[in-house]
Amino acid sequence: MLRSLHMKLVMIMVLLIMSLMMVVGAFLINSVAAFYLEDFYSQMADVFQDPLLHHDLATPAGEEENGAEQLSLVLDAYAGELGVDNRNRKLYILDGNGVCLVSPDGDAAQLEYTENLTFALTTGLETNEAGDESNLALDYMDVAIPISRGGEDYVIYILDNKATSSELTNQMLILIIEALIFGLVISILLSFLLSKTMVTPIQSLTEGAMRVAERDFSKKIKVPSQDEIGVLTDTFNDMAGQLQDTLRQVENERNKLDTLFLHMTDGVVAFSRGGLVIHSNPAANRMLRRRLGPETAYEELFGEVAPLSQALEAPDHLEEELRVRDSFLQLLMAPFDRGRAGGGVLVVLHDVTEQRKNEELRREFVANVSHELRTPLTNIRSYAETLIDNAGEVPPEMEKRFLNVILNESDRMTHIVQDLLTLSRFDSERDELKLSRFPFGEAVKDIYNAVYMEAQRHNHTLTLDLEPDLPEILADRERVLQVIMNIVSNSIKYTPDGGHIDIYAGRKRDRVWMIVDDDGIGIPEEDRPRIFERFYRVDKARSRQSGGTGLGLSIAKEIVERHQGRIVLLNKDGPGLMIRLDLNIEGPGDGK
């Protein structure tokens, strides 16, 4: 209850009024008491310093038998000026020995010898000094004045019991208490009103702050006052608006980062300083071929390539490589929040399997090109040197055979260079297709007629089966003929003499197709995935013997893919090979 600002303000006002009234009351009461005390002694001094009174008191009228009674009669005349009423302020007359001679109530035994009275009896009679020391703390006021009359010493003693002052003080205290009660009532009412005026805007600010903490920016705080609280409210509304914009921007950026993190092709894994997974994206799970969780440790994933301590202490980042089954992963390890308890290591995984494979293929490609060119060059040089060294001695038949070898090897080198140039143009996107419409069936028939004599020389049975009314297709005729020729020529080359080669062609919906089926040596199952790679040959010795370069099927695949078609090996029962070619009737981009 007292923690409420409303009640604190009320209590402050109440305590302030009470403290103020108590200070004022104490000041007034002390002032009244001091006033009465000062007034008493001033009154006594004014009366007893009167020369006439002093003469009447000190000079006897002839022979006096009882001087004290005469003094009392003199002083009775001045009773009003002295304020003596014999009830609250009494007059006593004592002799030099301190014996009370005149008492207002006749009971001298009740007279108390105060400091002033004692001083007047002991010292004052000799020095003619009055005992008039005042003390605000005492509950009485008194004055003792020594008088010599007719050779006798007397002390006039006036004692005031402060009844009037006490009564006035009590009345003033009652008045102060009443004023205090009235002031408290007014202060409580005003403090409630004041605190309500101050607390209500603060409560509105509190409610607004709670809504902002809950990300509710739909309402603005309205405070009609233009004071400091109003300025604070306007500032808070501006701050809430800026915070809303900032949170919206942060949310957008976080959504972008989350989307990027979830869908990026590179894997990301964050580890704590203790080596446990904090966060990972799906790509990392896919690359590492396992599901990562909070219990997955750094050491079991990457401890072999780089210890955790080394990754945490890296000045910038570490680059390592990890092999996971048949994949190669490049690891970029960088510490984050270095020196803090919440820091750790961030590992980015990049799949470089294709790069490693391409590098291997590139090295193999260069080696194959070098080997393929070196063999015909060696043969040409050997036969040419033989002819030069034995010029005029070589029989004409042998010389003609040597020259034929040199010519064949030159043609072989020419084919290799032409095939390499074709692949280079494909790789550099500089070989554009020359599209035109032509009958697909006629193209297949032209290839059949072109290779028929070659098949006859090998005693092959070559058959052609075309569906009727094959449509015209939109394609590059020369390139399509090159593909068909490559497929059929390979079947003729790699089918033993006396084999069977069947060519089929037809249409299926918006595509045309061709199948070449032979009963030749075929391709082993383990070599089938690589049959379309450059320079790849199942039987290298036989391929060279037949004049093959290992580039024909890779060129055919490039041409077909540029037409957005498909060339595949089909499974078949028995020996041999079956290859299928599919092309879009309406050209690249229209196939489904």
C-alpha cells in the first residue's frame, strides 16, 4: 500500500503539515512563555524603579512598631501595577533573617526559598541587588527585592505561579491541535487531489510502457497537460514510434537472415565455448550426413581437422577441409564474441566436391588430350623419320603404306582438334544453334543410308523401322545429324562383325524419339554413369584402334541438352547397348 506513489504523496503532505504545525506550535508556546516571563520582570522593574515607590518603601513615617505591615500597606497601593491578585501572583514580605512577616494566605510555611529569594536574603541585602534571574524552564516567576527601612532589613518577594501563562499556553495548544486537525483534513484532501493529478499521467505512462513491452503500439498515451509530465508523455510517444519502426526493421532483417540461414546452400554451425551446438541450418545437417542437436559436440564433428581450442584462439579464421563419405567440405572457422563467457566458434561449410571433381576432370582432360595428341604425333614422326632415313630404299608399296598411316594419324589429330574446338565453343556459349524446320524421319533415313555401306563391310545386319508420317521438327539439322551419326557409328564400331543393329524412330505427344539397339560389346554397369564424360572410354586400346577419341558421346550430350532434349542409356536383356534420343518437335523451350 505504502509503495504506491499516490499514498507516498499523501503521507508526505501529511507529515509536512504535522511537522510544520508542531514547529509553529512549539515556537508559539515558547514565545508566549518567554513573553510572559519578560513582561513579568519588565513590570517589576518599572514599578520598583519608580522613585516615589522607592521613597515610600525606604522611609518610615515616624516611629513604626511593625515595618512589614507598613510595607504591605504601601505595596497594596501598587497592587494593580504589580499585578498582585493573591491568587496567581502573591506578595510576601520577609525580614533579613528570612522569616515571612506578611503572607497573603497567612501560611508562611508553604513559602519555598527559591534561588532569587535566597540571593536577596544572602547577598542582596549587603549589595542592595534584587534577585531577578529569569528561567523559562521553571514553572513559576519570582523576584526578591531587598529593602532597608527604619534600620531594619526586609525582602519584598513576589511569586507568580504562571497560571495565566499556562492557561494561555493550553488554549493555544488546543488551538494548534484544532488547526492541525483541520490542516490535516485539508492537506489530505489536497494531497489526494494533487497526487491524483500527478499519478494519473504516470499511471497512463506505466500502462503505455507495459503495452510497448508487449509490442502493442496501437495506442498512444494522451495527456492534456503541457507541463513536464506532458513533455515526458510526448517524448515517450515519439520513442514508442521510433521503437516500433526499429523493431519492424529488426524483424524484417531477422526474417531475411532466418530465410537466408535456412535456405542458403552453405552449411552453418555455431558452437558454444564448451563445444556444444548452439544452432545449425538444414544445409549443415545435409552436408554432414547427420542430424545436429544441442548434445552434438565439436570434437566429434571437426576435432580431427582442428581442435576447439585452436579455433577459439584463431586471430581471424581457420580454413580446413573435411571429407564426409564421397563429399569434400571446406570449413571456415571463426571465433565470435571473443573474450566473453557467451562466445564460441562459427563454422561455415562449403561443398567443394564439384570443384574437386572438376579439378580432377580438368587434370584428366589435359592428360587425355596430351596422350591423344602424343600418340598420332609419335606415329607420324616415327614413320616420317623412317622414310627420311631410308629415302630411295623403301619399296613403293611400303612407302605408300607408311604415307597412309601418316595421313590417317593426321586425320585423327584433326578430328581430335575439331572435337575439342566444338566442346570449347559449347563451354564458352559461343556456338549458337541454327534452328530450322526439317523432317525428322528423313534425317534418320539419311544417316541410315550414309552408314549402310560401312555396316555391310562388317557384315552387320542394319535395319530401320520408322513410324509413318513423322513430323518436321524445329532444330539445328547439322547438329542433330551429328548426334545421330555418332550414336549409329559407335554401334557399328563396337559391335563384332556379323552383328545386328536396329534403328527405330517415332513420335510421342510433342516429342520425337529414336532408339539404336545393337548386340555389341555393350558397357559394364559400373561404367554407365560416366559414359558421357569427356575422353572416357571403356576399352581405351580398342577405342584408339577404331579411331575413337572419347569425345563423341560428350559432344552428343551437349548438343541434345542445348536442344533441351534427352539422351539416355536404356536397360536391355542380353548383350549390346540401347541408346534413346528424345527431341522437342517445337524446338528448345517448348518440351514438357
